[in-house]
Amino acid sequence: MGTDEGRGNRLTRRQFILTASGVALPLVTGCRPHRRHRRVRVGICDSLAVQSASACVGEYATRRYDGLLDMLRNGTKAEVKVDYYRLDEQMVTAIVAGQVDVAVCKTWTLMRGLEAGGPGFERVLDVPGPDDSPLLRSLFLTRADGPVTSLEDASGGTVALGNGEHYESYFLALQRLEAAGVRPARTETVGTCLEAAARVLEGDVQLAAVSHYCADHSGRQLAGRPDVFRQVGATAGVPWITVALSAELPRRTREELARRLRSLQQNRAPADLETATFRAPIPWSPEGFETA
């Protein structure tokens, strides 16, 4: 646990092509030869999914991807293999290693994989959350019985933020605090939203930024009920879960899958995904990534 001085969280700069259709491709691609075998490897990293639930959500995760995977299998003649990743960093590692052909993860996680040297990916579909919103944001939490009743009250205190793996609870949170004129005496970066929320309850920090889907679950896990926290603010939103295809897929397979997935945009999602409709990818270029 250390004070935040930007070390380890500063975005390195590498040029990307971000088009209006939501494509995210590094300028240098094709470093590895295209595979010829007929297997499509799907990597899923979604904190709300049962098989990849984060510690912050735990047993409250109920989302499943069986319906979407069936749609993928119906869209290609290739064998579909699925791997689930509980940590964003595990997903980034798999992307960089070229072990993922179809990525289902946070848009920020995908971009981190590209920036770290992974192959090019094309976003073809977004999967909204249970509230049918495709945007991910952070909420600012304090103790419900504490003296902080607004963001401004946190000036001069200690604030817990996520690390650079979590765009919403670090970069967006810092932007929101600055816009509100909040000047904490100290900020701390923590590994998980659950840890940030726990430090609020323990009185070690006065304010914590947590991913919006973790807010209620953190209260239930730490105290058995969600009302132990008071929400005093929220950040803007960024694209959440996206489905993207690797440029290293065989061309015909990639075209088959892209056509199938794009046909789902604005269509009703399978019931096990717990959201109403799929969405077209929302274009996004996070601060620190240069666009061509």
C-alpha cells in the first residue's frame, strides 16, 4: 500500500487506430503468422460472470455466457474453446501471449493488452451490464454513519483509489475529484474494490472509489448489508464489456464470426447474460493513447 504518485499507473503512449466503428488496432500488426487450425479460443474476463467472478462480487455473481457461446458456435465451423480469467491482469497476459482469438472483457483490459504488445483486435459487440447500460463508472463511498456527506468533505482526508488496472476507479476517479476541486491530503491505491471499501469501514480512509457494480456487493460481503455505505458521487462512464476478434484469426473464420456478432447488435441478449440487448461498440480513446 503506498501513496499515489502516479508510479506504475502512468499510461505509456503507443499509437492506435480507433475508428467510429469501435475498432482498436495497433499500427504494427501481423508479427506472428496466422494459425491454420480450426480452433477458436474465447477468453472471458467479466467480474459478474459465475466462472470469472471477482472477489468484490463473489457469490453474488450470476451472469453466464453459455447463450453467447452457443451463438458463436453457430456462427463458425471451427471448434470453440473457452477459458475464463478472474483477474484483468490474467486476461492481459493471455492477450499478449496470443492465447485469445475472441476477447470478452472490459474495453480498458483489451486496450492494455494491445498496448503491452498483443495482436490487433477489432471490437464488434458490446455487452451491457444488468442495468442495460454499456458504461462502466465508479461510485465514491463513505461510511453511512460518518461525517463525509459530499465529495468536497473529503478534502484534506485520505482517499482510496483502484490501481491502473481499473480505469474507472483510478483515472476516472482522479478526474472527478479534480473537477470537484477535492484536494485529499493523501491518496492510496489498492488492488480491489473490496479492499478499498474495507478501508472505509475500518476508518483508515474517508472516501473510496469503487466500480459501480461492486458498491452494493461490497457492503453485503463486508457487513452483511449494503446500507453501511453512503454514496456521495460518481464518475463519468466508459465502455464496459466488449467482444473483440483477433487479427490473427484465419480470415474466413474472422469474417464469419464478425458477421454473426454484428448481426446481434441491438438484438435481445440471452437471458443468462442478465441484460436486455447487445450494443454496437462505443468508440473510445482513453487519455494517454494517441489516435492516428
